[in-house]
Amino acid sequence: MMKKNIGPITAGFPTPVVLAGTTDAAGRPNLVTLAWVGVCCSEPPAIQISVRPDRYSHAAITERGAFSVCVPSKRHVDETDFCGIVSGRKYDKFALAGLTLEPGPELGLPLIAEFPLCFECRLVHTFTVGSHDLFVGQIVSCMAEESALDGRGRPESGKLDPLVFMPGDGYYGLSPRIAPGFGVGRRFLPGKGNDGDGRTS
Ligand SMILES: Cc1cc2nc3c(=O)[nH]c(=O)nc-3n(C[C@H](O)[C@H](O)[C@H](O)COP(=O)(O)O)c2cc1C
């Protein structure tokens, strides 16, 4: 297979897409769509988001020292896109997108009642990377829609039905699970055979 160097670009790298909730100095809630995001630590549990300094949300995050992260389902694609094309400087995105504000239990941050999974994060690190500042938030609460949980009380992918973003392209959904994690790769272990996920070789 022949590869070609197509330059230092981000296109083609799948990312999550979330809405971060903030409050400004006057206490006004706002939402911003972000795709440069991800889980970045397990202990303590933490999420990183990257925000350009000219976004209205940027100052709100640094001033308040906290932000929320709400995970949309596929059915929220219009609301997700909308919150990424207008600014909270000018518009009340909650009202215009018909989203209901639910205050978070720990920090009172704006969460979205209609979205199945929302985190409250306390800002613990800020790194200037270049065009974007990277904020690391320690998760202090996770509010999950009960109907999106499995029997063990953990969020279930099929029920969350999350959006995936392809930079330079658009929004996609998840396809059905291909394999469980931390299992199928075991078949490459010397002497283990093809038994990683319970299948026999
Ligand atoms: C799919 C999508 C992903 C985006 N990802 C980011 C991002 O990761 N970081 C960022 O600073 N802006 C991102 N944006 C742009 C902001 O959401 C947009 O500039 C927004 O209007 C800023 O809102 P605010 O001024 O109310 O903070 C994204 C927009 C879209 C539609």
C-alpha cells in the first residue's frame, strides 16, 4: 500500500463533538460546540477541550474556572451545529435552539436537559498550544439519563447514540459495536491463540 504525505493537517481524524456550557461574569449561560475534545486522564477523571481565545466561551471558562461538557445524541445534530455557528455574545443559544438548562449538582454549571450525558468539570490546567488554548477539566459530576444506562448503571453506547465529527467533512453516527475492548487483541499474544474474546482458535 502506497502512502502519500498530505501535510500537517487534521482532516480525517475522527473526534467526538460536544457542547460545553459556561456562565459569563454576569452569570449568563452559554453553549459552545467543540470537536477538539477528549478524555485525557482516568485518575483523576479529566476531559480536555481546546478553545480559541476569541470565542465568547473562552473568557467565561477562565473567569469561572469551570465548564460543563454535554454529549449529544444523533438526534441533536441541528442544535449541535447551531451552537457552533453563532456566538453567545449576540445570541441566547439555549432559547433559540429550544434547549432546557439544568444546573449541575456540584458547580451549578449549565447542563442540557435534553442531552443524555453531561459532565461538570473544574478547570485544573490551561496550556496555550497555538490557535487554541487547551483546558483540562477535572470531572466533578456526571449526570446521565437513566434510559441511557445499562444494567450495571454505566452509559451504554447504543442508548447514547452519540455523534462523531470528521474534521473537514461533517457529522456521523456510530456503527454497531465491532468487538469488545481489551479482548480481541489478545489473539496476537504469543501462545494465546484466538481466545481473547471467548472465541476458540
Ligand atoms: C462541529 C464544530 C466543532 C467546533 N469545534 C471547535 C473547537 O474545538 N474549538 C473552538 O474554539 N471552536 C470550535 N467550533 C467553533 C465554535 O463553536 C464557534 O466559533 C462558536 O460560535 C463560538 O461560540 P461562543 O462565541 O458563544 O463561545 C466548532 C464549531 C463546530 C460547528
